[in-house]
Amino acid sequence: MAYKIVTSSCTVCGACEFECPNAAIKFKNDTYKIDPVKCTECDGDAPKCVAVCPVPKTCIPA
């Protein structure tokens, strides 16, 4: 299962985009989106987007 970004919580800081090892996170339509096809949940490691996001529960399982 891929992750998604809760847009109402997202501060658009951009931290997640540069930490994603699969380039699954892109800025689109004034917010960040996670491409579910590219998201691998960091292959068993803790998801990098969750680790760097300054707002808890913004990057969540889809």
C-alpha cells in the first residue's frame, strides 16, 4: 500500500520531496502528491516522508 499526503495538514515545506528515494513525491496544483505507483513505503524501512514531515499524521498509508 502506498502513502498519501493529507493536503489539509500539509504546510508545503517540501521536505518530503527531497527525501523520497523513489521520486514519488511531486509538487502539483499548489500541494505535494505521492504517486502510488512509485511509492514503495521505502521497502520495509520507516517511510522517509513520515520521518521528515514537521506535521504529524500528514503522510499516511493510503
